[in-house]
Amino acid sequence: MSLFITFEGGEGSGKSSQARALYRRLNTLAIAALLTHEPGVTRLGKRLTRLLKWAKDTDISPAAELLLFNASRAQLIAEVVKPALAEGKIVVCDRYYDSTTAYQGYGRGLDMNAVKAANATGSLGLKPSLTILLDIPVEEGLARKKGSKDRFEQEDIAFHNRVREGYLKLAKDEPQRWLVIDSRQSKTKIAQIIWQRVTELIKKR
């Protein structure tokens, strides 16, 4: 029954909460599942997370971001995701290569062909069965964020608007893979919408 389900969204969209909620529901029903996230989890990923999100004394170029995220991704897929899928598990992943396309491609303005090539290498050719986009207006999403802001959360509104527009374009270009949800709805309603689609996928397997 192996499925690879990814969650995407801008800052404050609630994707991490919904990824955890889906994982808990699968566990409650005794469906073998694994919850993971980018770019952490592996030892390499944890080190790169500190650098990519919290480094204050290092100027990281957009191209370096692209390559570092994909280095972390390649390790995650090889070490965690593919073995779990081989065991027949449903893997729920908080962010995947669509984040890189949205943030480094649309947000930073990198050449899209270069982004696609790097993502193809970093993902080891693994494509999600389903990608769930929790969409929210940028100002509302940022207003939800509390505490210290990482490098990306500190970017200006224009950057975050480009990221959101990029996500929506990706979803429009590949509607069969994407499920777009207005994340201003209640958490319960969002979880219901997600579960309905996931149930459909499980039945097809």
C-alpha cells in the first residue's frame, strides 16, 4: 500500500499540523506510516537545516540554497523514504521538491531549468503520489507565525507572494497530483478534505 504524500504551503499555512494529523489518523487505523520532513531528520539534514534556516553569519546564495536543499533531500530519500516505501508504508513528508521550485525558483528567481535538474537529482527520481497545498494569503500566513523568524520568514512580502504564486501555478499545471485547500478553514474541515482524498488513494491500491 506504499504511498508518498507531501505537504506544501507558504509560511503559516498549517501544513505541518495537518501532516501530523494525517499521520496520527493512519496510526490510529493501524495503517503502516512514516512521518518525516525536509530538510531535517537525517544527520546531514539536521546540520543543513541549521545552516539554511538559522545561519546569521553566512551569506548563502540562491544557487547554494538550491544545491544544499537537494543534497539534504537526496540523503533523506535514500536513507529514510525509499526504505519505508519498500516496506509498504505510507510516507507523509512535510515539504519536498515543490518547496524548492516555489522558494528558490519563483521566490529567488533562479532559472527554472536549473531548478528542475537539481530537483530531479536530489529526489532520486521519486515523485509524490499526492501533494497537498495549504494555501493562504501571505499577510495572514505570516501573521500566524510566532517567536523567532528564520531566514525565509524574514523575507519581504514580495518574495512570499512570488512563492505563493509559484505554488498555485505548479498546482494548476499538474492538477491530478495536487490537492489545493484554503487553509483559512477550520483544522477539522481541512483534515476531513485531506482524509477523503487519501482514502480514495488507499482504495485504489
